Amino acid sequence: MRLVLVIGLALLAGRSALAVDTPAALKPGPGAETTAAYCNACHTSDYIIMNSPFLSPAAWKAEVTKMRAAFAAPLDDAVAAEITDYLAANYAVGGKP
Amino acid sequence: MMHRRAMIAGAGSAVLGPFPAFAEIKGLPPALPEGTKEVARYANLPEKKRLICLADRPPNYATPVDVYTEAVTPNDRFFVRYHIDAVPQPVSLNDWTLTIGGDAAERPARLSWGDLLDLPRTEVLAVCQCAGNRRGLVVPHVAGVEWTDGAMGCATWLGPRLRDVLKAARVKPEAVEIWFSGADTPPLAGTPQFRKSLPIEKAMDDNTIVAIAMNGAPLPLLNGYPARLVVPGWVGTYWMKHLNTIEISTTPLTSFWMKSAYRVPAGMFPVTLPFKSQAAETTVSITEMVVNSIIADPVEGSEGERSGFRIQGVAWDRGNGIKRVEVSLDGGATWRDALLDRPLGPYAFRRFSLDTGFLRRGEYRLASRATSNADERQADAMKVNPGGYHNNVPRVITMTVT
């Protein structure tokens, strides 16, 4: 893991070490843009990546529901389903690496 | 921008020197979620030196563990934690006001900064620790900010007692809770503001203050400038930053942050002062901290010499004070008593140290275990709860003697 990070991060050439606070971006795939567009209104994708990969698809669904119910995220059912599917496919336990 | 993983995958067999930001983070244990290790990075913020960023918006930045070799955490290394994307602009002190109202305020009041300075002040050295500190080490992992050790700090807080502030509005005898909110405003109109409450007994406590200084200096903006609540012994969620509104109330606060978040199973963590007005059938508000300790030196993954080295760190609890810290070099199989520095106060970090003496080569699993003056000792096993709160299982630091 350490070596992988070292190689990967070295590609961020030219970026000062301590200035690396550019938030991480989500994995590409169906729903990635929708997820970023809605979720990043209130928080960076750090929150999603940090909480992976250990939540089940059902737990991700519960997180999306919480964002709607408790935090007033303006997601209609279709958007919520798209985001939930994306998180389940990309950031759930047992999902794709 | 490409995703980091995508870049990593495309890196091929490039052989390059250690990357200074990620590779150098000291003390991050392998047990953290993979995604947490991916996002964790050093960062500098205004008024801050090198913290570990877990999320930049809302800002959640941890203190690097080696800072806890000292009993007082410097302001520029003190952790930062916000729930919503809401850091306010620094207010001019000439414009600052503290509004005190509520149905149990006999005479609603508005205090200026000058009014606050006119009140008698007191000082308390106290640990501010996020309820979810060490959540990242809870197995199985639970959702939240995946802190390692750094969601805490100990500082000298100066300011008027809350009870003296409340006098301006004349507290009616039927008051049950004091409600608090700060200058942070949520990003969306419908997002609930971060609001918390205290039971009247804790609000009136000698040590509960409205801090206007931290370690002899104004509070850093990201720690609540210009005034924040300080609730010694209680977890950080009650320490309202950017405090500007107080309501003295005959009823319990029903905010999301009281009723849904920051709750633990009833009976799991005994406390000396129950928060009765917030108790439900199966859960209660998380309030008093549990006894805990951390080794700050050496850090995870480091190397030591056979001639030995000093193990050092800090211990703390809900305000009884620490009477004993034991250190293990074998992951908790055997324990030795550490030396304690003199106590700096019941709510403060107490430093401990142990000189190892000569050691054989090999891997060592260091751990510390504190006992309070109330004879409470760190848990042998995690008391599993949905929020991953109160993780006070002895923290094992793996290192090597060469």
C-alpha cells in the first residue's frame, strides 16, 4: 500500500508537499458526476472515500437517506437512487477495487 | 482531476523517491480503512502548522500523535472539527454580541464583547476530545470521520464562567437545559444548524466557561474565535465554537445533534451526572469522557535501538484525574508501571513515561493503560456502539527494535 501510494503520489509532480490539500476525486463510472455534483455542494468527496470500503450497499443507502432526511439534501428519488447505486458499486464492502 | 487510484493504476513500474506528503505521515496504523489512508494527508491551515487532513470541507484535521509528548497542545497544532460546511468569517469584536434568551430567561439580554470582558474570569486546563476519536480503529468499522488518535487536545482555557454569563438574563428556577448555537451557518437553507444543549447542572458547574483565550492567546478561528464553550470532562461536541446565541429553556432541545447524533446505548457508559432531559428508552446522550491514554513516542512503524528508549505519552479521563498508567511491550500480555509527571489538574492530560532498558531485536507491540482516581481503567475490549464512540481500548503501537 505504502509503495503504491508513493508511486501514485509521485505523479502529482510539481505540487508542494504541504499544499496537497486538493480533495480526492471520486472513481469514474456511471453516477460519478451526479454524486459529485450533489454531494460536493456540502462536503468534499473525502467523506465518501474515507468511509470505504466497509459499508454495505444498504448502509450507503441509509447514508443517502440521512442526507435527505436530516440534512435536507435536495435529491429527488431518481437522483438518490443513482447516487446510492454508484456508492454501492464503487465504495461498498466487496465492491470493485 | 483524475482519481488518485486511477493515477496509481497508471503509474506502471515507475520507481521514484518517497513522496513527502503521504509517505511521511507518522503514526497511521494499518488497521484504518483503506479509503481513510487514501485521503489522509498533511496540510497547513491559517493559524495552524502541519495537521493531518481527513476532510477539507467541512474541515476535519487531526493533531499528529507525536504532539502528545507534551501535556499542553499548542494552538497551532490543535485539531479542527466542523460538522457542516460553515466556518464563519472572523467577526470584528466591536460587532460581536452574545444573545441570551429562551423561555426560562427572566430578562433576555445581549452582551457585547466589553460586557463579557467585564465579568470575572477563571482559567481551566482541560482536554477537548471528539467523542469519535479513534473511530477509525473500531472493528468492524462504522461510518463517520475516521479519526486515529488526533481528535483531541489539552489547553488552558480562560474566560468567564457560563453561570456568570447567564446571570445577565436571570435564570428562572424552572430552567432545565441551556441551548447553544454559534456563528456557523449551514450551506443549505434546510440543513439544520449545529445546536447543542447542556443540563442546567453542568451549565452551572464551576469549570464550565465561555473561553475567550486559549493557551494565553485569542482562540484560532478554526477553534471557535472569538468565544467558545468549554465543558471540562465532557466530549467536544458540547464545546460550541463561535458561540453567539444562548437559550435558557424549560424543555429539552430537539435538534438533530441532540436527538439523533451523539447518542450511546443506555447503561453502556456509566456517568456521574446523567443528562436526564435527553435520555430516551434505549439511548442517552454521550457526555462524560472515559479514561484513556496514548503513546506519543515512539510512533507506529518506527525503529528503536537495542540500548533502549523512552516510551512517553499522556492519559486523561472525565475529571477524576489519573492515578496510574501501565505500559506493555508485548501487546498487553504483561504490564509495567510508568512514571507519572505531576498532575496539572483533574481535566488535563497527565504525562507518563517508561524507560525500556536493553531490548532484544524484534517487533514490539507497545500499549498503555490508564487508571483514574475513581479506579476506572481502560476497557479490555471495545464496548461496541453504532457511533463508534468512546474507544478506550489500549492502543497498540507496533514498532521494531533493530
